[in-house]
Amino acid sequence: DTGVSQDPRHKITKRGQNVTFRCDPISEHNRLYWYRQTLGQGPEFLTYFQNEAQLEKSRLLSDRFSAERPKGSFSTLEIQRTEQGDSAMYLCASSETPPGLKTADTQYFGPGTRLTVL
Amino acid sequence: DAKTTQPNSMESNEEEPVHLPCNHSTISGTDYIHWYRQLPSQGPEYVIHGLTSNVNNRMASLAIAEDRKSSTLILHRATLRDAAVYYCILRFPNFGNEKLTFGTGTRLTIIP
């Protein structure tokens, strides 16, 4: 399977612990996104990388959250000192920069990592 | 950002066509209309997009009103596998507008 993969698929942690999630994008996709989704809501944008550069961060991404994409391939999302409000599905997506300037990219999503903070 | 309005839920019988509406009365002339869907326990997946003309692909058709203030996603023959949440999203293709802004979408239930 050559789609976007995420690891782990499920994570249960206690409040105050740190967690790290990994995303492996589709090979050669230069763009990588992180979204968060809570029950009954659509996904919300967290951050976006083009190659290794983090180009945009949402205000949702508090200082407890950090994302990296060190070599422009896989990415990690770390949450420090987790809180119960961090419980959500964390989705990763990747895409190619579309040709030209008048076409939006098509984003391919992974299956997500479901985080439960007790 | 221009916003979209979709019904919270819809039901359709299996093997019948489904028309999923989306209102976007504040759409700008350069906004594209994108549709994604999210099957249960999966990440969203791209369905179709268009600007002004109606569009067809192997998954669905997109009918865009002449004034572009509304659009309709058409599934020609619904199957149980089409049960999902469908999101209508406006996108202005420009640097700094790469993210997808999801609403709450329409939850489509297919009745066998």
C-alpha cells in the first residue's frame, strides 16, 4: 500500500504525559498537513509543511504542540503535558504542489491516530 | 473565508441517485468548489472539484449553479459503501491558502 500511513493508530495516555505521532506521506509528496478532529466535527487544520519548512501553524497549535519534518519526508507531531482536551483523532495528509498557480492541491489523508487522554 | 452550508444529514435508498446540496452564497469568482468525503473510521478522501462548469469523474458528478452560489454533488447510483460524511469546501488556490477548512458536512445514510 502506497498511501499515507500513521503510527500508532491508537494511543491512550495519562494526563501530563508526552506523546509523539508519526506520519509517513505518499512518496515524493512535498506537502504534508496535520489536522485534528473531535467527535461530530470536521477536521481542523493544525500545521502545514512544504518539504522540511513549516509554512503555517494554526492558533490551535499551542506551545505544547510541536511538529517536525526534518528531511522533508516523514513528520512527527509531539504533544507535551497532554490534557484531556487533547483527546481527538489526529490526521495527516500529503499532496504534491499542483502545476501552475490556479489549481489547489488534492490532499490524501492517512487513517489517523486516535488519542485518548485519561 | 467564504463559507458553505450543508444539511446535517440525508438518507437515500441503495442503488438510487443521491443529490447532496451545498450553498455558498458568498463565493468569490476565484474560489473552487471541492468535495471530500469521510467514510467511517477513515480519513477524508477527495471526491471532485470544479470552478464553473459541471464536472464528472468516476466517483461522482458536480453540478454548479450558473450564479455559483450553490452546487450539488451527485452520486449516480448509491451503494452501501457511499455512506459517509460529505464535505463541501471552497478553496482559493493561492500561496497561504493551502489548508482545507472543513465544516460539519452532510452525513449520508444509505438504506439497503
